[in-house]
Amino acid sequence: MRRGNGGIGFWGGHTRSGVLHLSVDSRILRYSGPCRKTMPRPKKRMAGAAEPDKKGPAGKRPKIKNLGETSTKVENSSPQKTSTSKNCTKNLSSYWLMKSEPESRLEKGVDVKFSIEDLKAQPKQTACWDGVRNYQARNFLRAMKLEEEAFFYHSNCKEPGIAGLIKIVKEAYPDHTQFEKSNPYYDPSSKEDNPKWAMVDVQFVRMMKRFISLAELKTHHQAHKATGGPLKNMALFTRQRLSIQPLTQEFDFILSLEEKEPS
């Protein structure tokens, strides 16, 4: 349901993660739960974009992960390069930032919209995070463990920023959308006996006490570059288009902002 955007995220209302302007970051194993991005509308996604990611078993809404990690031709798209990046993602983070598009956008005739409100509306408030088509973002999905928390980030919209908290409730498994010819994130080069792309299932935890905007985070990032603060190297600014991003010290700092007035 949530849009994976193909692993690439939109930033500041433009794009998400990889090297493309679009990211298909933003859910084939028979999936019995809701998917986030690529599900048919009433049977709708993230469980999911658009971070380019679409979901979709029957009766569920596709998630198109965030919108945009759109094609397989994205940064680090060579399979030969994945082993190193995969190893680098292991055990480096227990917190994440996952981007999805909260506003309607058609990708090959499919609406890749998937907001945190859409996730809340899913059965058990759970959906698959499908549609990621960037190798590094995919490797981050593979590195995720049960119960790890992530910020749900609204991307490619009028006011991008962190809307709430979600958690991982199913570790990485094959993304069914890569095999569906009618899906915007179909990848004819991926084989069922050796799938390229993965997704996880996420569950709604809570809304942020207040919306933490991209503009506010950017102000702290710029200040921390000079002072050595926790947001100095935040991937949201150093790798803007990546729709799945690891967090370490940034996580607690961002949570602390909920209790403060916007800067």
C-alpha cells in the first residue's frame, strides 16, 4: 500500500530517493494482508510507493511506494554492486525513514497515493511497502527487522515532512508487483525463482504529536553541519531521492521536536 517509489523518494516536493527524478520507492508470494501502493483503488495500497511502490493482492489496495523510484535504471542499479551495499546495511540502523506520496498521482494509470491516513484505514492498520526499485533502498528493506520503527514521511506533496510512526511487522519478502505486467513497477527482468525486489509489511503506530516539516528539519540540518549535531549527515539531505533511509542518532532528536514549538 505505501508507495515505495521504487526506492527513490521525492524531496521537497520533487523526488524521493535514487538517482532518478522519480522513484518507484512510497507489497509475489500470496499475500494475505493489505498492500500499500499498487492495490486497485477500492481494493487499495503501502502495505506500499510512490516511496513509488504499489500493492496489490485482490481486494487490497496497491501501495506504490512512493511514487517514484520509478524504473530499474536508478542509482546503484547494477546487480554486481549490490553485495557490497547489502553488507553495509546490516546492523547499521534500527530506525528508518520511509517516504510515500500522500497526494494522488497517476503512474501508468494507477494512483500511487498512499498517506499515513490510508495506512490507518487498512485492516489491522497494516500494509505492504511495495514498489521500491532502487537497489540501495531494496537492501535497506532487506536489513529491516521485526518491531523496528520508522518515520512515515509524506513526500512529493505541498508540505513534505514526517507525519507519524510505523513499525515493521513482517521482514523482507518478494514484492509481487515486479511480476504483474499491469503494474507500474513491473520488471520483466526479474524472475520468480530469483526475484530482484523485496517489500516489508508495516503497521501504523501513531501520528506525530505535531507534523515535523521538511523545512524545519532542514533548518536543524544546516545548524548541525556547523555544530556537529545529530542531523548533520541525515540522508534526507545528503541522499534526498532515496525513499528508504536509515536513521541512528537522528531518530531521538526528531522525536524530541514534537515537544517543542517549530523553529
